[in-house]
Amino acid sequence: MTPSVPQIGFDRFIPLGWAAAALNVRAGVAGPENLVALLDAAGLGVEARKKTRTVLNRLWLEPRAELVDYADRGVTLHLVQPDIPVAALCWGMSVVTYPFFGKVAELVGRLSALQGDCAAAEVHRRMSETYGEREGTRRMTNMVLQSQASWGAIERVEKGRRIIRLAPTVIGHDGLTAWLIEAAVRYTCKPLPVSALQSLPLLFPFRLTQPLAYLASNSPNLSIRSEGSGNQLVHFRN
């Protein structure tokens, strides 16, 4: 049996303002008309508008059943702590909702780890290894990169041929830190070493400054288990 090719899902450019508007609608601090007005102002065609709404619905407005609780906890963080970066909340939701978005983030984070930049061609090549050389893979990868640039994570230079990692946003809030760690564990679908949490490529736009092992061990959604000599792993509580 031929293995199925992973789905892309995140197939539109989503400016941070649109993602933030969808978050505010779910949080009840803005009406749907606010998001409609933003999309109207962008002058999207019928098909583009439909696909954009599909991405935003999955992201915040109508998350998958298994992600409703995670989304609601993100909304609570947004309401209780208004100074929390909206980009961090949208990044976490994108990672758990759209593995394609997460894979691009992981590759950019890994390839730019040493020198702070990387070639876009290398990201495209590696995405094609996972998602195939099918029509759309390159274009959708560009959509994600364009979105990540809008969200303040990267800068695209040399006509998009090079990707520069921007200075990370410092995350000092305990709840948001645990929420982002949970996003990483959910994305990878396997436990993560505690020792790796501080430098996860997936979360490259953020610098987590709080005691990560302590926060993970005290999270009702995460647990830490020792496996082997001095090897502690963060698990997601299903």
C-alpha cells in the first residue's frame, strides 16, 4: 500500500491582523463583522476568501474537536493577560492545527540555528521530501513563510531567496510558556526531552525564560517521566 501524502491545510497567506481578529472573535471581544471588514478591505476573490476563512475557522473560530480545549485555554490567556503576544498564541494554534505550518517552522528554526539565516531553497527542498513534488507544495510553503514574516518571526530578503531569523520574543508568562510547550509536544506526537525544550527549532521565534521543567511538571496537561539515567521526558496527558 502506498503511504498517503500528508495534507497541507495551511494554504493561504494569513497576516497577523487577520489571525488576531479571529482570536478576538472567539474571545468575544470583537464581532464577526470586524473580521469580515478586514477580508473585505483585502479585496479577496470569492475562492480566495473561502479558503482564507477555512484556515481562520480551523485556527480559532471552529477548531477540531480535540483542540477545542487547547484553543479555549489560549483564549483565556488572551483575556486574562492582554499583554501576551498575540503572535505567540496564533503560532501555538497553527502548530497544533496545521502540521504543514509546524514543519516549515521546524525547518526554518533548525536551518537558521547557527548563523541566524538560511536559504529558502533548502526549506523548499526539505518540504518537498515530506510533502512531495506535487503542485502546490512550493507555493504553500511560500504562503507559510509569508505569514511567519507577517507575524514577526522572520524577514525574507534577496527577493525571498534568503530567510533571516528575527530577534525572539521573550516569553516570561508561566501559563503561556506551558501552553507553548504543550503545542510542541502535540505537534511532534511524542515525548520531548526536558533538556531540549529551551532550544526547540519549532519555537524559534520565542525565548522561554521560565523554569521549563518546573512548569511542565505542574501543568495539568503535561507530565514529566524519567526514562533512563538522568533522561526526563515531557509527555502530553491524553
